[in-house]
Amino acid sequence: MVEPLKITFKRKFIAGLFVTIPTLITIGVIVFLFKLVDGILGPFYDLFFGRRIAGLGFITAIILIFFFGVVSTNVIGKKILSYAEQALLHIPVFKSIYLAIKQLVDAFSPKNRSAFKEFVIVEYPRKGCYAFAFLTKECQIKEGDSSKKLFAVYIPTNNLYLGEIVLFESDNIIYTKLHIDEGIKIILSGGIAAPSEIEALKRV
């Protein structure tokens, strides 16, 4: 049976949206960053050249980021950046903001193998609801002569960089066989990248 033209159009249009929306959002983000960075550095070139050269500020930012990447990967460069960082950390307000942002960025760095231990599932925020999370640290809670072992779990609540830290007992954590990289993809995709079947690990 041939589908009515209206239904066919609706299906094709929705399929087109799923293809074009991610592309448009990506282009929009790139254009926004381009305008933002070019708007900050552009005026310096306007004064130097006496006229507007669109994109020169953005290109300069890319070159600077690449330069710092090269410097930070050699021994001498690391020492120079370390001294500069220590000097800047003596500024009270800068120190508080910088350290908080640096710790947050480092936590999601591919080189950081200690920030997230495992990708887990926990019952949160209420009984019967489950959330994907990252196991970050083990800690002991002392109550007089006795102590209780708890696990700090980071639960993303707004994409990846915003979330809550909740302490759970081991029995209340579902450990999975998914790697941290897979977990990050699941969170960033809003759960779309989650496999249809997740194998849990048994902990003694």
C-alpha cells in the first residue's frame, strides 16, 4: 500500500532534521567561537594595520594555542610554564578560579587516568530511578571506633561538566564493563550511545 504524500513528507522531513540539526549546531558553535576570539584579538590588528582583517584574530589564537601545546610537551617549556603558573597562583582571586577550572578540565583529560576510576550506574535521585555516573574516589567515614567505607560518585546532571558528588556504599553501586571513554560518549550523546545491553560486574 502506497503511503499518503503527507505521511511520506513528514517522515522524510523528520529524518532530515536528525541529519541537519547536529551539523547546524556544530557550525553555529564554530561560528560563535570564531566571532568571540576574533572580536577579542581583532582590535589589536585594527590598530596595527589601520583596517579590519576578518579572521586574523582567530588565526592568531589557534597559533598561540598550538605554540603553548608545543612548549608544554618539552622539558624546558614545562619548567617555564610551571614557574609562570606558580607566579600567577600568588594572585588570590586568580588562584581560586584557575585551580577550580584546571581541576575540572584535567578530570576529563584523556591523559588523566586517575580522575575517573569506573563508569557505573547508581539509583539516583530517588528509589526506582537510575543514573549513569563515574566512580572517582574511595573514602572512610569514622564513627567513634567503627568506620564505614563509602565511594564518591560523580553524577553529571547537565551534559558532562556540571554534576553532583554523591557518596554511596559499594552495595548500592552497579559496576559496569564499560570503559570511561564509552561512558563519556554516553553522557555527551544524552544516552543515545548507550548499548542496548550493559553487562554488570560482580564485586565481592
